[in-house]
Amino acid sequence: MSDLHLDMPFTSLGDTDKANIRKKELFDCLKSIAERIMAQNIDLLIIGGDFFEDKWVKGATISAVKNLFSELYRTEIIICPGNHDPLNEKSYYKAFEWGSNVHILEDSRQVLYLEKYNTCIYNMGTGGNVKNDYPVILDKKLSDEKFNFLVFHGTVDMPFEENNYNSITSKEILSLGMDYVALGHMHCYFVVQNEKTIMINPGSPQPLGFDEEGRHGYIQGKIVASDENTKHAETEFISAASRYYHKLEVNISECISDKAVIDRILAEITAEDLYSVSLKGFISEEYCMDIKNIAEALYKSCFFIKFKNLTAIQFNYERYLEDPGIKGEFVRRIMDMQKSETTDEERETLFMALQYGLQALENGRVD
């Protein structure tokens, strides 16, 4: 697992009670994973960074984590610090005395060897400098007789920009020749592999914002060796999200009241999830939509909802046909173009051009 972000404040919800619910759901997710580990006697728990929010996490949360991990005494717990839970002298990774089964990865020059499982755990980028750590790992001679794992928190296969944390390519990571690579940092699930290595970014177990739509969870798997020392990994994605974020576009054309808009939105949402709704389409000049009223009416119909009004006024263009000015000329030209078009799609495009053009001419801008 990776990127749980314990004690994330969720200030964007603008509601302390709901923010506290979301924070509790993060810890409940960890407890659920721990229960699965105990029930199935899982040997290793690998946490690929951003386990908690260093700026916000409370000591009570870390104490609860420590107690939970003590119940997993049969399981070796591997933690690679990330950019939200960096390893420094003030970090809870240093300030707390963790159990003997908890291993905080600190230095790419050091290899954690778990003799019981004949497994070497490598790491790089724990200090935020993968450029320096990568050659260190590249120079290490891996033993085919051991299981070789790499844990890495950073940006993979993205543009190399200054604000990207620990940027590297999947090609570079695969060239290290590991059996398994546990990634963290990016909150979406993906897999990259070749004939030797499988590399998995599990994503965040719980979605944390509207840029994190889709499924969320963690990876459970096993790796076995044949008599020829070839390794084979079997992995499964385990869904873990308590609720989901959705970005919706709702066309409210032909709606002539707030109630009609509310009913149309209600058909698209569920009580458990969070929604960012973009209202689109053309509304009549007579209808004055009240976004605040709509939001209040839907407040209890889902966990969270916010709106962006992208609608435009539907003008009665026929009243401009005899207008001698620029508006009339614009309407007449578009109407002539519509007559010559043969498909509904082309006529619809021209109709939208007509509406937005009139809006710009009326208001001096397009909203």
C-alpha cells in the first residue's frame, strides 16, 4: 500500500464534521488492511511513502498506528518515507520507538535483509534525491538466489519538471533487475513490467480529491521461485475506498426551474460520494437560476457537492433577424450557413456558435 496520508485535514470540504469523518475513514482503512493481514497471515506489509501528513498528524494517531503494528508482530512492516512524511530528526519515524517488526528505510546504501524470507529490500529516494541514489542501486550485484524488492516513492514516467518529486523513468527502474518494485507518490493504480520485473504503483487506498476519480485500493500478492531461480509474482488489486470523488457534467438545457435542475442532478448522484458538478447547456432568459438554493437542496443528498455554472442564456435569435446592426448581421449569416448544412451535428455546432456569439455581443464577453 501507499499514500494513505493519515490525518490529512480535508480543508477543501469546508465542513469540520465531514473532514473528521474523512480522517477517520483513513485510519479505518488502515485497520481493515491490518485485519486482513492477521486473518491471512501475510508476511510483509510494504508502505510506499506518504503514510501520514507530517505537518498535520497528531501524536495520538501515531500512537494508535504503533499499537496496531504491534498486533502485526508476525508481519514485517517496511516503510519508505515520502515527501509528505519525510525522514528528519523531528519526524515521528525518528521520535517514536517502533516495534522490532517495523523497518523505516533510510539510506539507499543499506540493504534490509529479511533472512526468514530470503528477501533483500532496497530503497532509493528516501531523502528526495533519486539522482544520487539510482547509481548506488545500479552498482549493486543482485543475487538470483534471493528475492529482491525495491521500494521507491517518486514520480515515474512524467515530464522532468522541478516540482516533480524524485523523477525517474520506468525504463531506468526496470533496468535495475529487481523481482518486485513497490511504488508510491502517484495516487493512481498502474503496473509496468518486463520479463524480469513487475513494478506496481497501488495508488492511494482512499481517494483524496477530485483529481483522483476511479478505483482505489492496495495490492496483495505473492512471489515464488522455481528450481531454476526464476521468480513469478501473482498480484491482486484489493478495492478499499469508503467513498468516491466524481466530476460530473450535467446538461440543464430546457430546465425552467431550480426544482427541475435539482431533479436532474439527483438522478446522477448517490448519498455516499463527493461531487464536483459542472452545469452546462442553454437556459431561457426568463429563468434566473439560484445556485445557492440548488446547493442547499442537495446538501443532504450526498456527502459533498460543489458547482460550477457553465450555462449560457438561450437567446431568441429570431428577434434579431430584422436588426440592422452587427447582431442582426451575425444572426443572418449563421442562419444562412445552417440552411446549407446537411447533418444535425453541423447544425448543432452552428446553433451553439449563434448562442455564444449573441452572449458575447450582449455582454461584451462569454461567461
